[in-house]
Amino acid sequence: MWCLIFLLLELQLHHGDSCPSSCVCNTEGAVNCKGMITDVPSPMPLNTYLLQLQDTQIQKLSETSLLGLPFMLRFSLSHSPLRVVHPKAFDSVSQLRSVKLTGNELSNLSNRLFSNLTSLQQLFLDKNRLNSVESDWFEVLLDLTQLDLSKNLIAQLDEDVFRKLTKLRLLNLATNLLRKLPETLFSSLTALQYLYLYENHLEFLHAGTFHSLVNLLELKLFNNRISCIPPQLFWPLSSLKILSLSSNKLNILPRETFYFMPKIVKLSLFKNPLYFLPDHLSGHMPELEEFYLYSTNLNSVPDDLFANMTELTKLSLNFNPKLRHLPKTIFCCLPKLQRLSLQSNDLEFLHPELFSSLISLSTLILHSNRLHHLSTDIFQGLPNLSTIELHDNHFESLPSKALSNVVALRHISLKDNPWNCNCSILDVAYWIRQNWNVISDFEHVVCHMPSYLVNRSLGSMTTELLQCRITVTESLMRTPTPEGTILPSKQRPSTLAVSYRATAIVPVTYLTTRSAAPPTSPTPTIPLTTTKNFPPQRSPIRVPYSFNKTVVLETKPDIVHNNRISGWVYLWTAPPSGTSGTFLIAFHVFLMTTGIALIAASFYTLYRLKGATGHLTTCSRPESISKKRNK
């Protein structure tokens, strides 16, 4: 024993003298070699426990290549033109724990190549040209925990090829040519935790394929050709944390497909031609944090789709070109959701209460849809919402209150919408001017119509530019205040700004003073708020001082008539364009024409009546009667 310790110490003192010129050696026994070497350099330090050969010119590993390395535990020969490995190449290093032959040109291996490596725990054969896997390779590898066969040309596997690998925890079969898997292929792998089958040609899976994998944590099946899966396929995977079925050919999923998966953290179903999802698709998932469901053919989703995903923090329901409708309660049970992506769908309408339960939401992505309207209260009650993306939709206007309700807003995008710069845009234009620093695309938020304002900044729109003010000047009635008093002139404002909606009738009582002198201060105006309704039976606005005989109206519609009766000013309004405006104008013309025609008919009737009356009077005189008799 003491002799062995002394030998090791002696080797550590003199390791530098035996390090090959093409290698780098350290005191612990790690050796790294690369370059134009054609075989394993010799001699090697006797204390070598790790030998890495990378980017070399080695084409063959001979029977004597690894002689003189009694303490080596890990061997790696990668990214070299290695084509041949002698069947006895590893016989002299039976103590190996790890063998890595990644990125070479191996097409076949001897059945007895690993027969002496009874302590082997890791075997990496990825990125080669292997077209088959023999069960004899693993006959004595009872301690193997990691096996990587990815990125080869393997098209078929025997059902008992992994029969002896009962301690295997990682199996990577990704990026091969597998079309099918034997139903009992994984039946003995009860300790398996990571199974990668992505980027193969798998078309279907047997119902019992994963029956024994009760300890599996990750299952990746993306980029295959799976068109359907049997019911209850994943039910045995009660420990599964990550499941990826993306980029397959799934049209439909069986009812209760994702039941009995209480530990799943990430679920991916994107890039499948799904056109329907059943009710009760998923069971209780108290640990699910990420769910990806995009690039499908779905036009709607079940009300309860996310009902069992109460811990969800990231949800991607985007790039679904046929998705037009979202149920009102679809996000009802996601109090911890922080990021919601609904971009690039075909959404035209969002229910006002759609997001009301997402109290933790910080990022909401809604761009590239067909949205043309948002409810005033749609973002209310979302205290953490800081990012909203609304660009590339069909908005012509937005209620400014919907945006001002976002108290934590730090980023918003609004470009590529057909903004209609008329009087109804003034609210959102004012909000944009006040909050330009949170609008990421401020310079690109421009008018789309009318033509004379195309490409003008939406934030530059004002009442003067859009000609939204209408001034009505009349001689106003002088009415004393209820107390019979006259207010001093210093309390008299110069104008009254009235906001109203189309077809509204606004009664205003004017109480003026004796003075009619013009004001000396500038005329204040208040922007029109078209989203505010007048309450029923609204009482008159009583203003106990002079208005200088001027009423300033900032409005979207046009005033078509006004009248004053007993101190009340009545304003009839109509839209300046559209069907209703045309109808009212035509109706007004019709009434005027009819009135003129009736007046003319009345005059003509009176004229004829007068002539007839005169004729009767003449005929009734006695002189006329006697003259007629004499004749």
C-alpha cells in the first residue's frame, strides 16, 4: 500500500517530463491533445485519468493505442476521421467509466468492443454513421447510466436491444431514421429519466410504449411524423416534468390525454395541424409553468383548457391563423400568469372581462391580429401589466381610458394600424402626446386616413388641425339668478365648452349679466370625449354669469339646427358623413320642399276662393237680376 502511494507521488512530481509535445497536461492527470496527430501520443503521464483527443487526424484506434494508461477513467476521441476501432482497443483500460467517440466517421462497431468495460457508466456514440445497434454491445454494461446514439443513421431497433440496461437514466436516440418503435423497447428501463426521440420519422406510437417509464422526467418527441396518439399513452408518466410533442402531424388529441401528470412543468404542442381540442384535455397540473400551443388550425379552444393549470406563468397561444374566438372564461384560473402571447391569430374581438383574472400579468402580446375595438375596461384590474403590443391590427381609434387604466405601463406598440384622424381620435392623440416615452414606435404611429393627413403623426392631431370646433354666436336672453343678484365681472368666463355625442340634445340655461363686454383672456376649450354618455333626464347646466354670447362646441358631429325657448338652447346634431347624415339631410330637404309646396298650394287655393266669392256676390245683386229680365 505504501509503495503504491509512493509511486503515485513520484508520478505527480515527474509528470511534466513525459507530456507529449502535442498535448497539454495538468498536475491532476488531465491530458488534452489536438492537431495533426495520427495516433494516441506516447508516452503519456502515468497518472492520466482523463485523455481528450479532439480535432485530430486519427483514423484508426489500434489494439495498442491505449497501452500504458492504468489509471485512465475517461477517454474521448472526437471530431476526427476515425473509421475503425479494433475489437480489443479497450481491453487494456477495463477500468474506464466513460467513453466518448462523438463526431467521427464510424459506421459499424465490433460486437465485443465493450465486452471488457464492466464499469462503464457513460457511452457517447453520437454524430457518426452508425446504421444499426447490436444488443451484444451492451451485454456486460450493467452499470451504464448514459447512452447517446443521436445523429446517426439508425432506422430500426430490436425490441430487446436495451434489455440489460436497467440502470440507464439517459437515452438519446434523436436525429435518426426511426419509423417505428417496438412496443416493449423500453420495458426494462425502469430507472430512465431522460428519453429523447426527436427528429426521427416516427409515425405512430403503441399504447404501451412508455408503460414502464414511471421515473421519466423528460420526453421529447418533437419533429416527427406522428399523426395520432392512442388514449392514455402518457398516463404511466406520473413523474414527467417536460413533454414536447411539437412539429408533428397531430390533427386531434384524445379526451383526457394529459391526465395523471401532476409534476409536469413544461408542455409543448406547437406546430401541429390541430383543428379540434376536446373538453377535459388535461388533468390537475399544479406545477405547470409553461404551455406552448401555436401554429395550429384551431378556430376556437375549450372553455376549460387552462382550468387545471393554476401555476402557469408563460402561455403562448399564437400563430394560429384560424383562431377567431376566445371564450370569456378561458383565462379564469391563471392568477400567476406573467406572460401571455396571442399574436398572429385571427382575433377580431376580445371580451371586456377576458383578462380580468390575470392579476400577475406583466406582458401581453396582441399584435398581428384583426382587432378593431377594445373595451374601455379591458385592462382594468391588472396592476402589474407593463408591456402591451397592439401594433399591426385594425384599430382606427382607441378609447384613451383603456390605456390610462394601465397604471404600470412601461412599453406599448401602436404602429401599423389604420388610424382614422378625425375628431374621435383626439382622446387617444392627447394620451399619446402625454405618454410618448412609453410608446416604443412613437414615430411610426401615423394617420392612415383621411388622405390629406396620411403619414402625419397621430400625436400631433389637435382640435385646430382637425377643425373640430364649431362656434355659435347669438343674442342671449338676460335672465337673473335665482337670488336676483348679478355676479361681478371677474367671475365671468369667456366661453363654454360642451362635449356631447351624436344625436344628443343638450339643454343649457344661460344666466347673463348686464355687461356684454368682450373677454380679455384667451378662450379656454375642453377636448371632446365621445365615449361619455349623458345621463337620462339631465338637468340644465346653470352658469350664473356671462358667457359673452358665445358657445364654443368641440364635437365630432355637425350642428344642423338650434333654437332657444325660455332660456334653453336646443342643439340637434348629426354625423358629418355616413348613412344617417345623408338620410337626415335628405329628410330635411324633403320637409322644406313639402312645406314650400303646401304654402304655394294654400296661396293658390285662397286666390281661387277669392275669385269665386266675388262672382257669387255680383250675381246676387237686384240690379243685375232686373237687367237680365229686361233683356
